[in-house]
Amino acid sequence: MTKADIVNEIAKKTGVEKVQIQTIVEAFMDEVKGSLEKEENVYLRGFGSFIIKKRAEKVARNISKNTTITIPAHNIPAFKPAKSFAAKIK
């Protein structure tokens, strides 16, 4: 399902114009991205959490050149579904 599909489905169910729905969906995604950039987690009860995972610095190997490289510590965004949501999927 794409963002356009989500907008279409919400527009069908609510009767609101697609342009307004698109604006709302994009504003929601911007808020989630903004919070994660500030390293603040986003919790949506019954749906899940958008969280920041911290990766420690590690040493890796470049197999083709037979050398070692250091990958610096970094953060990555992740989604953790709520237990009730995950149970419905199973």
C-alpha cells in the first residue's frame, strides 16, 4: 500500500477531499520525522512506536580489499508494533 492508496482509502471512509487528507497525512509524517530527528520517540497506543535505535561503534571487514574499517556509532529509526496490533497480524 502506498501513500496515495492510504489517502484514497481515508477519503472514501470519511468523505473528506483527497487534497485535505494528503495534507494531513504528510503533516503527520513530517511530525514523526521531526520527532525522530530530535531523538524523541513517538508512541501511538494500540498501533506501535517509532523509536530511535542506537548502534554502537564496531569494526567490520572489507572482504574485497581484505582490510578492516571502523563503522562509527549511529542512530537508526525503527518501528515497534503494539502487542495488540502484532497479535492481529499473526
